[in-house]
Amino acid sequence: MRKYFILGSGGFAKEVLFLAEEAISPVDGTFGGFIEHDPKTDTINCVGNTHKLWDETEFIAEYADRKDVDIYIGIGNPAILTKLKEVFKDF
């Protein structure tokens, strides 16, 4: 089963989660959490549910070789997206 994650953990990322939950059947994939640079906590609350908040370095170490992972972008800042494009180029 595929697992999907969202880059970012702000308001836009939470909107992306809402859209992904509407579009992806639980049979097709499960949500694995949000990915953040240097998060201050391990979890994040979104619409009454607690989700894993991954540090980007830990996420890459855990999932770099997996082919059943999808990453959605929940960041709207072009400068940050340019940097993340390089960090997550293997996904």
C-alpha cells in the first residue's frame, strides 16, 4: 500500500491534506504525516486528528529507498520550494 506525506505543516499543508483525503481512497494509500525542516515537536494537530511531524532528514533516511511513497507539496513560498526541490530530488 502506498503512503503519502505532505511537505510543510502550515495552513496550506493542512488544506492539501484535506484535498488528498478527499481524493485518495484508504485502499489506495494512507497518510504518513507532515514533513518539516527542524520541527519543534513530533506531532501536529489537524482538524482534531494528531499526525506525525517528520524532520526532513529523518524522513529521507527512513524512506529514501522506498518506491511506495508519494510526497505532496504544502508550501507556497517559491524560494523554499526551490531549496526543497534539491533536498527531495530522489522522490
